[in-house]
Amino acid sequence: MSFAVIHMKKFKSADVKGMQIHNQREKESQTNMDIDKERSSLNYDLLNHAPIDYDERIQREIDERYTGKRAIRKDAVKLCSFVVTSDKAFFDGLDPLEEKRFFEESVKFLQDRYGEKNMVYAVVHKDEKTPHMHVGMVPITLEGKLATKQFFGKKTELRSNFKINFMSM
């Protein structure tokens, strides 16, 4: 039986450009030999119709929605990046429409849980051994604070087991 897997990592401003370069395949990777450049055209973003500048988009979200009284610290976490995937056998059993629906439902799950406005990209990579999706989140609370700890402060938040019967959706 296959399981969906979601990993999350926090990034500060200095690391955001590297995520953009990787996700949007802006440069040839010297470290990830699993990327098949001939299949990179199959990659797509579920939230954006064209490549975006991650720094600009994150700053726009902060400018529009941050209501805190203090200046944001230079070392603040501005991006939480999720990787959503499963095992190769799971994807081998799906036709392309079902695979896309898996990623769409995964984005919806993250939007419902952490806020639709917080999600800034959802890039599906089909040019590596196993399809997977990178989802970027700006951690702004309903109160307008940039506060990763309010989303992920509890150690159990990212260890929860969620049961979703994908095939019956």
C-alpha cells in the first residue's frame, strides 16, 4: 500500500533564490543527476501560469498582508517549502489525469490547513525518477503576523497521520 508523503523545510530570505532556481529549472543542476532535461518541459505550476520571482512574490504577500508593528527580522523564516510525493509504484498505477488530481488535491489540503493566500507556488516535477511537487508557503497568520511557529511550533504538527482515500475522491 502506498502512502502520500509531505516534508516541510523552513527558508530564510537568503535561501529563497536557490529554491526558485531549482523549482523553475533556471539553471542546469550540477548536484541532482536525477533530472532528465528532456522531460523538464512536462513540469508545471498549479498556482501560476508562468514563472515567478519568488523573492518578489513573497515580499508582495508580506507588504499586503503583514500587520505587525515591528520590522521583520532579517533572519525571519519567510518561506516554508513542502515536498509532496509518494512511491514510484503509486504513480506508475495512475494515468496522467489521476496524477494531476493527486497533486491538485494535495495543494487543496495544504491550502485548507495553512491558508489559501499563503501558498505562492505549487511546482510539479515530472522530470525526475518519481513525480513530486514543491509547494511554497509564506507563513502569515490570520492575524497578519509572519509567524512560522504558530503553524509549526508543535512537534506533532508534522508527524500527524492523515488518511485520505484518494481513489474514492
